[in-house]
Amino acid sequence: MFKGLGNLGDMAGMMKKAQEMQTKMAQMQDDLHNVTVVGESGAGLVKATATAKGELKALDIDPSIFNGDDKEVVEDLILAAIKDAQAKAAEKAQEEMGTLTEAMGLPKDMKLPF
């Protein structure tokens, strides 16, 4: 009946693959809450820890940077560490997604979800 469609004629197989992919993506999204990254600024004086989902979990500030005259510098260092952690979180999430898509036979750089 579906002669000439090749693999597209196997709708049941395609649906099963789609369900597997959806399950694996949901699991990966859950796992990203447990993966942490650390962003730094000021040569490690300020460190921000975040999940791979970008949720800030901890902030570590070396006490040596606390000087009343340097309030703006401290604020900049904190902001820079948080931004670094967020960038690393996004990179880690994309890396995990690439691993998932590659394992499913899709191109590693394919952007999911669509």
C-alpha cells in the first residue's frame, strides 16, 4: 500500500522512535538540574555555582575583596561570575543535548526541541 515511501511507510516505527526521543529528552532535562558548573571572575575571587539549567545555587566571595571603597568593583565581579556560570550552564546543556541527539542517530548540532 505504501510502496515507494521507503522507511517513511513505517509509521509505527517512527512513532516509537519519537516516543523514545521524548522520554530521553525529558530525562535529560531532569538530569540537567543535577549537573553543576562554576563561573568565576577576578581570578577566582568570586565564584558562582549554577545548575546546567542556569539556576544559581551558590555564591562564594573571597573576603579580601570587601573594602568599602570598592563596592562597585565587588558588584561587577559578582555580576561577571554569575554571567560566566550562566554561559557555562548553557554550554553544558547544549553539550548534553548534542550527546542525546547523536545517540539517536541525529546530527549532533541539531537544535532540539524544535
